[in-house]
Amino acid sequence: MPDGNHSPRNALNPMALSITEAALVLTRTGGQMVTEAMIREDIAEGAPTNADGTLNLVHYAAWLVQNVLEK
């Protein structure tokens, strides 16, 4: 909640993150380094993206889990 001393931060939309934003969020929350290159490799292997090229974190996480279970 913004107060008189701070401007509001741009909120991230977990349903439409850029690859850069997704790498940052996943690195900060997952405890392991996730790079843009890693996400781009996943996309090349079939990870879902939105029509505009952004990532929905729920869809991406489900894809990752599915791939782990198939291996």
C-alpha cells in the first residue's frame, strides 16, 4: 500500500510475465538461479507462452512438473 513518501511499484502479473521478469521471480522464490536462457530453452522444447510471448507462471509450472514426471 503506497504511503505519502513512496510511489506505487509496478505490480507483476503472474499470468503475463516477460521472460526477464519470470527469470527474476523464479530465481528469487525458488532458491536456484533461473536464467532467461533456461526459460528460452524450455520454450523451444514446448513450454507454453501467451500469444504475446509472455509467460503464465501457473501454466509454465504445470508444464515443468509434467516434464519432470515424464522423465
